[in-house]
Amino acid sequence: MRHYFDRAEYGKDEAALQAIGYMAVAKDETPDHVGVTLPASSNGVVGHLDRRIQRRVASIHVLYRRRPAPPSRVNDGGDESTPSSAQ
């Protein structure tokens, strides 16, 4: 599983991985920022004291797998190209 912050990074990495035999099998895109609102302790003070905190996170998540190898041709043993030597 690889995580990317932007499409440029993802594009370069995906091209390089495909060149060496990997393919994307799952991809998910999520918002690039997450946030939470933290209530402030009021201690008797009236007013809007909540704080909003946001963080940038990886927004593209891709699972790569190695491409399956093409089936190899197996010699059935019926056609031998080397003669056997008899002594």
C-alpha cells in the first residue's frame, strides 16, 4: 500500500512501478485535509472559544501487486533435440 499527497507524486511513482512489473489493484481518494474542533475550557468566560485544527494528510491510497508472469511453454519431453550416446 502506497500513500500520496498529490497527483504529480502519484503519477511519477505509478509510471515507475508499472515499468518494473507492478499494477494498481485498488485505489482510494480521500479529502486531503482532516480537521477537528476542540472545545476550549470556558472557566466562566462567555464566547466562542472553540479551536478548529486541520492537518494535511495523504489523499491518494493505492495498493500495487506484481503482474502475474505469462504462462511459460513447457516441453512435453516428446521432442528431444540431443541424441543419446550408447556405449
